[in-house]
Amino acid sequence: METLKTIIAEITQVIDKLDEGQIVTFASELLAAPRVFVTGKGRSGLMAKAFAMRLMHLGLTVYVVGETTAPAIENYDTLVAVSGSGTTAETLHVVEQAKKRGCTIFVVTTNPESPLAKSTTLSLIIPAATRWRREGEVATQQPLGSLFDQCSHIALDAICLQIANSKHIDNEMARERHSNTE
């Protein structure tokens, strides 16, 4: 139980430093987006995919970049890019391609000075440790970017809860959109 308490304490330190205004703004901007695309690599990509799934449950039109069913991105679309470091080459490439098409770019990262954060319309800064252990990140005993992954998942779920509340979507309504072919 001590390791669980350590993880919860670390998550709490990060969550206490989040700007709730960024979460509220992120949610309201996503509600206005005609289509949302998400991207990220590695575990950040998994957090992005979980976010996409939840947005779909809430009735948003959402796609995961690189999936075979993702259509071409258009100038009216919004791209959400998740990268702890804000320097992941593949994620930066996707952002640059979306920018060339005039898309709105939202970023979830730890580093407000990263190339990814500097190329964005809106950033959600999560001050959690990454594998780089930069100055100013909340310290962690966990390996690599685990703390960022955990906190980004929670913050993205907070955005989803904000959207659900705005759209008056309860569990039953979201469940109706859940996969039924399992």
C-alpha cells in the first residue's frame, strides 16, 4: 500500500498545480470544434486515444491521427497533441502538417517552453515529471513519464467531465454511445 500512497501523493502534487481555467477553456473550445483529431506517441499516444474514446462517448466527432479510418484534416478542425516533453518528433510533424492546413492546435505537455507548446493555439500545462527530469517538474519516484501519463489522463478526463456537464450528458447517455459489439 505504501507504493500506492506514494503515487497518489505525487499525482495530488501535480493536480494541485494545474490551472483549472485551462481545463474549462479547453473543454469549451472542444465543444465548439466541428471535428477533433488527437495525436501522441508512446504512452502519451495511449492517453490521447483514451481521450478520443471518451470524447466520442460524449458525442463529439473525433479521430485518432494515423488510424486507418481517420479522414484528411481540414482547416476547420482542431488537433489535440499530447507529449510530455513537447519535443517528440512525430508529434511535432503532425502539428506542423495541421498548422499548414490552418487547423486549431491544442497541446498537452509539461513544458511551456517546448517547440510543441510554442506552436499552439491553447496549451494545457501539466507540471509532472517526465523521463527528462527537468527543473520545475514535480519530483517522482516512478520511472520515466509515468507521472505525466497519470496526470494527463486525469486532466483529460476533467475536460471530458466539463464537456459532459455542459452538454448535460449522464452515464446512461454516454453508455448508449459505447461499443456494443464486444
